[in-house]
Amino acid sequence: MSDQNIMFVFPGQGSQYAGMGSDLCAEFPTAAKIYAEANEVLGFDLTALSHNGPEEELGLTKNTQPALLTHQIACFEVFKELTDNRVQAGLTAGHSLGEYTALVAAGVISFADGLRLVRKRGELMGEHGEGGMLALGLTVDDAGPLADRFYCQVASCNLPLQTVVGGTDADLDALEAALPELFPRKRATRLKTEGAFHTYLMVTAAREFRTALDAVEFGAADFTVLSNYTGVAHEESPDSIRTRLFFQLFNPVNWVGCMQSAVAAGVTKFIEFGGGIGTGETPAEKKPNLQSIINKNLRTLEHEAEYAAAINVETLRASA
């Protein structure tokens, strides 16, 4: 048992890469077992897709979401094995898709049900995925009215000075064209997504996804899970968790709110599980996805905390 107040975090889409999990499965039977279970639940060879790609196929939302959840849970289970389950979290959260992994890790839903949910969620998001997303170096107070002017919507509040908006391609083009005049020193970055996730363009997907949520059993949490939709802890009621996940699909990811909740809870160490970003091709060359935005939030909130990654064999051994 650690005397630190630890928070487990799980990244979302954009942290997938071909080769993901290959090092874990080669070295840890626990990880290989997780991947084998995922293959059986999903009815296709997720292991081969995660380990070998192609990137284009892995990048499809219907594949990305179960691939990331599987990698994150494989890292989490190996971490528990290496630490003899002595490192316990008081709090956990995930960014968008990562919230489902957080719920699995906390024992709220089973790994199998988590896979089925995110596979269906990914299918619906891809099927109804109109438009795209744009990262702006603006506060949510500035980005919100700007987005409204162009029929766009705030999709994610990642940092006090980074807000993601989503809309149709034509509306995003119009917003981007107007940005230099309205905010001369700010720039926009188009994100690679299959649609305007976490906006009104996902309402149809959410309505269809509700059936899948209603079919899953939600249990008691082993530790507190934060909601992307509210930015605060999920309530214990299964129906409450379902509605928060329903609304999450077409409302902004309130990551700034989650960070404020973490600081209020006195978190002194973050451990990130799964995924990886960076130009390196092998798992060992990848870096944690959420570390930068978490550290920037902490600086804004004037709060100090340690950070550890558990995203590949090297970092798992180091963090244990």
C-alpha cells in the first residue's frame, strides 16, 4: 500500500499506434491472456491488428476504441502483477474513450462488457461521424461564442488555454478563416478524427448507443471514477453512470474539471496506463499521451504531483 494519494489515468483516441501491446504479450503471459480474451469477445483478431496494423485500419474508430481499452487494461493488469497489487488508487479518470477503461479498472463494468460497449460506441461514432475537430489556443469562454457563430460546438476542454471545437467541415473551415481577424495571435490545428465527436453531431449515435448502455450491468466501484461530462465523481447509482456516459458522447470532455477535482482531492501522483505518442516506431520509443496536458493543468492550478507512465515494458518495470 502506498502512502501517496494516487490517481490512475487512461488516454483516449490519438494514442493508438501499430505495434501497441506487442512488447507486453512477448514478455508477460498476463497481457497475452488479456489480448486473447479481447479476440474472443470481439470475434476478430484484435491482437494482430494492434501489433501489426495497418495504421489506417487501426485508426478506424470502431477498431481504435477496443484496441486502446485492451492495451490499457493489459498495462494495468501487468502493473498490478509487478507491484503485487500494493499500489492502490484513490481516484481514476480517462479522457473520452479512456473513461470506459477507468470504469473497467475500478470494477464498475467487466472487461468483456467494456469491450462490447466501446466497439459499439466506435461503430456508431464512425457511422454518424460527420465533420471534424479543431484545437484552438483559446479559453472555453472565448472558444464557446466563436464556435456558436459558425454552428460549431466546444468538444473538449483540455487546458485553460486549449479548447477543442467540432462541427461540419464547411463550418470548421469558416471558423478557421475568421480566426486571424478575431484572434490574430491564435492558431488552429485540425485533428484527425472520423467526425465531430462530443458535439451535437453525435446525438444520433448517442440515442442508438443508449440501448447498449442499458444492456450492461454496472457494479460498485473499487475506487472513485471521475466523469468527463461533469468533471466530478460518478455517483454510485448505475442509472446515473449510464446517463453520464450517454451525455458524454455529445457534450464536451471536461478534462479541466477532472483536473480540478484531482487537485481538490489532493492527488500527489498520477500513473498513466496504455497508448503512446511520438514519432518513434517501437513501443519503447513512445511517450505518455496525457502527461503534457496534466502537467500544464497542474501548473495553472499551482499544484505539484509526480507523474509515472505504465505504457510499455520499460515504463512498467520502472514504475513498479
